[in-house]
Amino acid sequence: MYRDLHNALALVSNNISSLISNDDFPESVRPACLASAVRSYPVRGGKRLRPALLLWADGVLGGEPEQALYAGCAVELFHTWTLVHDDIIDEDDFRRGQPTTHIEIASFAENAYEKSSSFNEKYGRDMAILCGDIQQAWAMNMLLKSREKGVKDSLISDLMLRFQEVNKCLISGEALDVEFPMRNLSGITKEEVKEMISGKTSCLLKFAVQCGGAIALGKADFEEGSLATLGAFAEELGIAFQLRDDYLGIFGSVEKFGKPIGSDFQEGKPTFLYLDAMELLPDSGKKRLQALTGLPEYTEENIRELRTLLQESGAEARTLQEIAHLTEKAHSRLMHLPENKYRKLLEDLLSYLLERTV
């Protein structure tokens, strides 16, 4: 059904991977284990969704996506450093089926140095933080290289300034996500969760499409015309994408989803599913849902019971309705853009992301 989309994504991935793999920015990084870590996530691949959004947004507004390739690399590298730091915060051991950066470096230290496991683990975390910092600098360097593709310095300057705002927005979103489990979940509202998602997920997607559109138009009027339309599309896409992710986090399968089912409940995260259930359930159901939140581990019976509470309360249906509503709004934004093959790719990507099971 999505053959053309997957072929187009594969082409984007190949082009972005080639530029990143052959870029010389990390070569002067020391020590060598840090230089290797800086390259690790970027060359593992991944979906390359953000570069695809950027390149196709350039194309839909009449630009030549080739001109936006370095900008595409920039948003991918920017996304990468957030993953490295996120894995430290979440204490995750694996990313894309391979050890996370802090685990990878700790394993290196175990073989290279005569230190205790606690020293090696700290070394891994410390170096991973520095790795993410360098990847952020690498992203900025890539964006500056856009001048080699004919992008004017004045536009690059405008995009760099916008990138700094994205930095603040994204880190604020992550900080809110980290703060939520520290608070009483009953005091957290859906508007606060939406603000967190807007920062943590939507703001980089929004920058990607607006950056691509700005390169096509040669100007960065983000709050006007087609760039504003692209931004609204990405905002709604980002929130819907995260809600779908939260849904799969309890109703998906571990084989397809790639991480433990029920982890949001284990971490005490105030997802829309949780908040809606707490609003809709009777008192007995609320108490049971609270009792099933924050467990050290989840059995199949625990997962079945959680699913039943979410389904019978109507929380599952409400979340799916919200995803459908946001998807429809995002699609309507695209209808205001020129009709061409790139708009079709954006339409297909929207549908694919919000129907996915992984």
C-alpha cells in the first residue's frame, strides 16, 4: 500500500546516511572512543523521518530537495543527540537493537581500563553526555554547510536563530516529562501533557518542515503563508504521533513495538490514556488503576487488567478519537499546499505514521 512512500524514505535514508558517514566533523574528536560514539547512532540508520519531512516540505513548495540535504542531516543529528541524552535519563540499555551510547562506552571502559564496574558505568554516562553535546555542535555545523548547496548566508543565519529556539523548546519539553513523575499525577492536566509533547516531539518536526519550506522559498517568514501551514501540520502530526506511541505502549506487542509493554505505567507517566481513565472510571476502578501504576515489573495478567480498565472506561476510544481528529486536521493543512508528488508523500507519511503498529 505504501510502496512509493517506502521507496522515497529509503532514498532519503541513503542520501542522509552517505553524507553523515562521510562527514569529517567527528575526526578531530578525542579520545577515540568518544569520536566512535559520536558516529554510532547517526550511522545506525533509523527511519530518517525528520530529514524526509524537511526535504519533502522543500519539494512541495517548489524547491529542489538536493539543496536541502545538509539541512536534512542537521535535523537528523539534532534528533540523535536528544536520543543519547534521553537514553541516559531513561536508563535504557538498547537503542535500535544495539547497546545505547552510555552502555557502549561503559563496555569499552571495562575492557580498556582496570577500574570497577561503578567507575566504568559512570565513565559511560559522562562520555555519553559529552557525545550528545558534540552531536549538537555537529548538527549546527551541518546546517552551516548548506551554503555549499547554494543556500544564502542570510537565510542560514535565520535558520540558526530558529534552531536555538528549538533547542530551548525541546529541552523544556523533556524537562517537563522528567518532572511529571515527581508530581502527584492527579494534579497534572492534559493541557500540560500536550505542552510537554509539543516541546519534546512536535517542535523539531515543526522546524524540519519549516526549514525545508524556507529553503525552497529563500526566506524564513515562519508565521506567515505556507510556512505557517507547514508548521501547523507538523504540530498536529507530532501530538498525534506521540498519542499513537502511548497507545502502542500498552496495546501494542513487544515484538513489534520494540520496548516493554506497560513501561509508561511503570514509570508513572501521565499519558492521555491514564488521565482519561482516571476521569472516566468509578472510584473502585481508579483505585485499581493507581495500584497498577508504578509496579517494579508487569506480568501478562497485569497488562490484561490495564487494557481492560482502559477499554471499559472509554479511555482507549477517546485517545483513538483524538488521534483521528488530529490526523484529520493535519491532513486538511496539507490540502492548502501545492498539489504535487511531494504533497502526496507527506499525505502518505501522515497516514502511515498514525496507522503504524511499531
